Amino acid sequence: MTLKVVIVEDEKRSRETLKALLEEFCADVKVIATAESVQEAVKVLSVYSPDVVFLDIELQSGEGFDILNQIQDPSFEIIFTTAFEKYAIKAIKFSSLDYLLKPIDLEELKQAIEKARSRMDTNVYRQQIETLMQNLGRSQYKQEKICLATTAGMEFIPIENIILCKADGSYTSFILKNNNSLLVSKHLKEYENLLSDHQFMRVHNSYLINLKEVKKYIKSDGGYIIMSNDMHVSISPRKKEDLLDSMRRL
């Protein structure tokens, strides 16, 4: 199946380079239109029915997210592009959506195209977009919900429902307030970076905890904490003072 693509990019050279990469190196891809402003993109997307839209986050006429605000129930895949790794990238990661940093790497571009081609569940994808837009609407861009890709599908979890995250090899287990757990095929380090602004702290190589869910600190046996679900969590000696300082500031 040929993927119909629209490129939204305000820099002519970037627009033409991406078009050339897609048409020369990505099989069964056709660029059916391009746009360089928010207004033009909204018009183009109302006329064409693309399968995939490459959407520059920062346009001279506004943000790429402004386009999504004006489109009801988008039926196309979105791959964000940006030259700046800042707040928007964290919001995109929270939603488990794809993005490419400029200059665009060819192999990453091919992978993004294949992921878009293989995605089947449009209802889940709409929830991911809704989660992204909801999170971006929060004050100071603080994300309130995270999308986790499990073997069973996508789970949309309020951050406040996470008690802790535990490293499990190259996977991460999310322990939730309802006594459920979710296994996600990403390293704990990635979630440490995502959740650091939400009062989560890496207290051990294996544990990233929600500081709001700490019930008790025990000095004996080298020091450990008891979480709200009565789970015991070891503390790395070098993290002990940082943990106590963080708990005092809560």
C-alpha cells in the first residue's frame, strides 16, 4: 500500500530535503502536498486525505500543535519534526508518539515510516493525540497522564496513580495504586528523565519512586523506605541524603 504523505514545514530547504528522502529511500511513499504555515496546513488537510503528516513543531506562523487544535478527529498518523529538544518533546514522549530531530537521520525516518504503516488501531492513536493535547494544555506544560506501550496495547495512566517504577532488565515495571502492574519494553532511565519534574526520584539502580507515595523511612538495615502499598524499597547510600532533602521539601 502506498502511503500518502503531507509535509508541514516552513523552511524550504528542510521541506525539499524531507520530500527527496521520502521519495528516494522510503518504498511506497508519495508526497501529495506540502504546507509552510498553520493556515495553509489546515486548508491542505481539509482537502487531502493523507495517511501520514510530517509536522514541524515550530512554524513562523505558530506551532504545529495549533493545526491539531483546528482539526476535528484527525485520521492521519503524525510524525513530529523539530530542531529543538525542549518541552514539546517531553509531551510527545508522554504520549508515545513519534518525533524526528533535525537534521533528520535516514534510518530513523525509515523506522518512523514503517511504524506508521504498521499501526492499525486508530482509536488508540486518537487517544494518544488527545493525551498530547491535554498535557500541552496544562499550566507550565506539566504532563498529567502518560501513555505506556505494553504487550497488550496502549495504556493511558494518570501520573498520580503510579507508586513506583522498577527496572526489570531492559524492561520497566510500573506499580500502580490499584495493585496492578504494567510491564513496558523501555529502560528505567527513560522514565527517570520523563518523570523527574513530577516528584519522582531514582533512589536505587532498580527503583524510581513517587515521593508523594512514600509512607515511612527506616534507618536500620542500611536504610530503606516503605511505600504507600507497603512495598519495601532499597536506597542507594549515595542517594540517601538527596532523598531526605527531597522529602523535607514536599
